[in-house]
Amino acid sequence: MNITYLFGNGFDVNLGLPTKYTDYYPIYKETIKDILENDDFESELPNQKSIRVFWLQILEEYDNWADFEEAIALLAKGDENDIKYVLSDFTVKFSNYLLEKQESIECSDEVMSDFVDFLLHGQNNLQRHDKELMEPYKIGIKSDNYSINIVTFNYTNSIEQILDKCKEKYKDNIIARKNGTNYISKINSPILHIHGTLEDGDSVIIGIDSIDQFEDENLKHNTAAGAYCVKTQINNDIGFSSRENQFRQLISSSQIVYAYGIAFGKTDKSRWKVLSDWLQASSTHKLVVYYFDEDFRKIKSTYARDLLDYIDEIKKSIMQKIGLDLKLFSRYKDQIFIIDSSSVLKTQFTIKETITN
């Protein structure tokens, strides 16, 4: 059985990494302070003008732009050069920030064990009805090999750090066996970084799904802008077109897809189209979403219908985000499952001690 896990930024954040755009915004603001405070537009270089115009818009409604990529789609104006200036400056500086955070942490045995438990037993946190529906798909209970693939939308090597620990304990990343050596559950590597990495020879890919997502009409019809901001095009241009193909292949060959820390944002619309097509292809395909919402714990379980209705609303929201018609909710209701993400992965990376002279 093929299983694919999709990890978004919520995964890194839950493990203690301050990798949200809003974690970095105050730092970035300081790096461009001189540009923001310059009142003499005539003396500015073209790139400085572009950065200044864009960031003044963000600062006007600071709390509304938790997603930098959506801000690009809605706020950016000008031409392809303006897009290049804004994205280039932010991406380079944000990458350096993430690299610093990545190098400040290390994976403990506790994090690794928690992660393996999450893979093997996470669906135990489903509601009773959904747990029964998913029981035949539970890792390790059938006389079948379980092939676990991982796709990360993050730039850090947090998953690799965990898998390196796994290799120390589990030979060949075989995290479970049944009946002696038969019927194994194995984590496949390397994992797929659909948005690039911080490694030398690679790039951090920040952008949108297509130029159609621009609010500005000039940019919406500016095909040259796509080279600087359309994610799939960037992957192709830098020599990683295989990422897009591999993503489609992994999803299409999976019986179950798990999503953790994924917001299903508009700027990855084409990836969610792959997911929705996969759900429509077979009623046996199951999507399990680990969902974070503080209200999850506030719903009174003493009246079960409250919780079930709440979960149904989350399912409908996810259907909308990945492009499924809500009129077909009854059809997909038992293909989409929701788990409170706060019930799993409760350990965090260790922060390395800083040695000062």
C-alpha cells in the first residue's frame, strides 16, 4: 500500500521552528528600514522603489498578510522587474534567516520516536465512526507492505534530520514489521521538497500558482512575470521539473494521503488540483487532514452532533480549497477525514547551545 504524507509549515512550527512569514516580517522590516524611511523617491534605485511601494502596503494592514505569497498576488503592481526586485530581495534574506534557524536545532531521540508513533498510530485520533472507516488502511494491520512517501512544502531539512535519526534505530527506515520479517512499513527517501530547499545548488521557491492570480490587470496579462513568481515555472527553469512530475506520480499511486500543517492556500492551486483529481478517481482514495484550530477542544463532546457538524464544516472548507463542488459533499464525506493536530507530535527540536568566547 502506498501512503503519501504532505507536510506544510505547520509541521516545522509545531516542532519549535519560527518559520512563519510573520516570524520574519519584523526582522525583514529592519533590513529595509532605510528604504522605507526614504521620502526622496527620485534618489532611489528602481529596485528600492519597488520594494518600498510593496512593503508600505503590507505595513498598512500588517496583521492581514500572514501569507506573503498571497500578498504578492493581491498587492504587487508594475511589471516583471518590480516582481523580480521584491521577490529577490525578500527570498534571499528570508532564506538566510531560515538557514540560521535550521542550523540552530537538532533532532532528539524523543522527536524521532514521536514522529514514528505519529506515522504508525496517528489515525487512532480519528472520531469513532471515521476510525472504523479507516481501519482497513491502518499502517501495519494488513498482510501488505506499506510504502510511506513524504512531500514537504517547507524549505528546511527538519524531515531529513528526523529521518537521519530513524536510520540510526531502524535499518533502511523500516519502522515496523509484521510476522517476523514479512510485511514491512518503510519510509522512502529522498523526500520531495516541492518548494525547493536551502541547500547549495537549489533555490527557495516563493511565488504564486499562475499570473492569473495577480489582482493587477497589467501583471495578470504579463507572461514575462511568470518567470519570476510562478512556482511550477521556476521549478522548470532551474532544472527541477521532475519535482512537479514526481508530485503527480506520488499522489496518483497513493491509497491514502495525509496532510499535516497544510493550509491548502491558493498559491498552490495546481497541486490541489492533482489532489482533487485523485479523490475523484476512486472512492477508495482517502485524504486525512491534521487540522489546527483552538476551537477543536472547545466543542462539547457530550453532545456528539456538535463535534460531528464542526468536523463536517472543516471537510467542506477543505473541499472548497482543493476545488471540489460542495454539492457533492455527501459523495466525498467519507473520503476526507479530520484529526485535531494538537493531539499528535507534542515534542520539539532541541535548540543547540550557543558557545560564546
